[in-house]
Amino acid sequence: MRILVTGCNGQLGNEMQLLARENGQHSYFFTDVVIPEGSVAQKLDITNEVEVEKFVEEHEIDCVVNCAAYTAVDKAESNEELCDLLNHVAPGYLAKAVGKRGGSMVQISTDYVFDGTSYRPVTEEQQTCPNSVYGRTKLAGEESVMKACDKYLIIRTAWLYSTFGNNFVKTMIRLGKEKKELGVIFDQVGTPTYARDLAAVIFVAINQGIVPGIYHFSNEGVISWYDFTKAIHRIAGIEGCKVKPLHTEEYPTPAARPHYSVLDKTKIKRTYGVEVPYWEESLRECVERLR
């Protein structure tokens, strides 16, 4: 297969590049809107429909894995037009282009398509109800992909982190070394997702064959941001920083956060026969790689 991976400079995109070396039976095209000097990736503006269609046709793309997105959740509240362009319109362009060739599309979505008021792990069949610009645009992106491409795989994930880019794990390690005291939300619970684990599942789906549908994926287990931070510090060997629990109201943000973001992963495990790692095992692997 000839596979296009967009947003290759991000957390998931970088993990896809690493794992692609172990999945050498395919040909890969890694793209982003800005390409660092010395990178083997190619430039592609996914918000330009003509450019997208030309790239997909010229390179005879069989599958698109869209890792690109506007993920600045709070900034999205005051920048809805750009957020919608990247999260809603652009995925539709990609899906339409690869759909014309009879190819498949893997779209990464988010737990923010729900309002976080559930108290049990959320299944793919539950009613969506986003309460932020980010969530609304990501849900619209799901719908645009499903309309434009029959062979679609939408994976909703949550609390993504990796050794690449800016993320919660790296920030908590940095702040833990810099500060004597740190306040972290304790009344928002979910499951962290190691981007490398998500990338591995995407490759499993591609290699086995896309079974169209919406799927949920995160690591196993349930934890709060507060407990996650305590675990990060413990595993990273940070002892000089006291972590205090905060209510959501004590740390106001422009965008509303889901209080409960635990995703039910039964469907993806049954469909592709994958075992999902426990969150702490994956965290340990990530911290070790950061070392």
C-alpha cells in the first residue's frame, strides 16, 4: 500500500514515522505544513483542496492517516474559523481525495465530542454532545470523513502524550523540577494515551484491513490528572515538588473540560484482536525513552 501520513511533526505523526520502519511492506509519504530542515517529509497544506487532490493522485495514495489537527483547546474558543478549517474542512478534503481512488481514511478524533457527564466508560454508540469549539469541530470532521469516504476508520482518543512535542507528561516533569509546589486538577478523570500505542493500533488496522466504523482507543485504567501527575513524578524520580489537588473551579479555562473521559475500548479490541497496555506501563516506557 501507498500510505499518506499528515501532521507528521506532531506527537502521533512522529510515532507513526518511527513505527513505519518496522512496517516496511508499505510505501509511506509523511507530510506537514512546515517541514524542518533535513527532514525526509514533504510539505502539504491539507486546507488546500486542489493541493490535496493533486498529491493523492500523483502519488497514487491508497490510505490516508490524518494526524494533523488544531489541538490548542483553549485558543480554539477565540479562533474558531481556523480550528474548523483544520479539524472539519481539511479532513473532508483528504477523505474525498482518497475516496475517489477507492482508498481508505484513518481519522483521529477525541473524547471532547462528548460532554463528560457520563459515569461509565463511553461507547461508540453513545450520543455525542461536545461543549467546546474543539469538540464541535472534531465531531464535524468525523462527519465530513464519513460522508466522503466509504472505507473510513475514526479513532477517538484522549489525554495523548509522547516523547515528542509539548504534552502533559513532559510539562509535569519540567514543572516538577522547577517548582516546590504544584496544583493539579483532581476531579477530572480519564485514561492517558501513549501516542506510540495508538500508532501501533493504527498499523494493526491497516495491515489487517480497515473495518469501517468509529472506534475508541486509550490505554487501560482510570485516573485523575492529579494522580497522573503523582505517578509521573514518582516514575521520573522527582521528589522535591509537592503536588496539591485542585477542583476544576480553582483552575478556570476558556474551554470546558470533560469531567469523565474514560473510553470503552471493547470494539477495537474485538475487531482487531489487540491487547491494550495499562496506562502506567506505557508511562514508564515513555519516561524511560525521555531519559
